[in-house]
Amino acid sequence: MEITHQDKSEAKHRIAIKPYSWECGDGCCSESGMEWFIDGKNVHESPSYDAGWIAVLNHFGIEAELVGLDENGEEIWSM
């Protein structure tokens, strides 16, 4: 089945990333990170950029593992 231009536009989603930061009242605690939105709906908020991508994939029903590699291609972390 061929996908027409109209079908492609209906399948397109908007993924938006917005920075956030906050500080507690006395200034001893702070955090900054990204809010992740899919089609205007907030799906994740975290200081971890990697966790945001996992949240996006999970939102679409894709189970994935994100893996960090060192310069030799060896796995050094996963989430």
C-alpha cells in the first residue's frame, strides 16, 4: 500500500523540548533540565536528556534500551 501525502501528514507528530530550571526558597537546591512534549502533551520532565528520549519512545509503544559506549565501542552505561 502506498502512503499518500495526506496519510504522511496525519502520521506526523510534534515533539517539543523546553528547558526548565527551579531553585528552592533558600537557594540551597536547584535543578535544570528539559520538559518533553508530544503533540502538546507533557510526557516527561527530567535533568537527563537521555531519559527524555526513552520517554518519547515509550509513549509510542517502543521498548528500547539506550546504551552509552566508550571510545572503543564498549558499553559503559544503559537505561
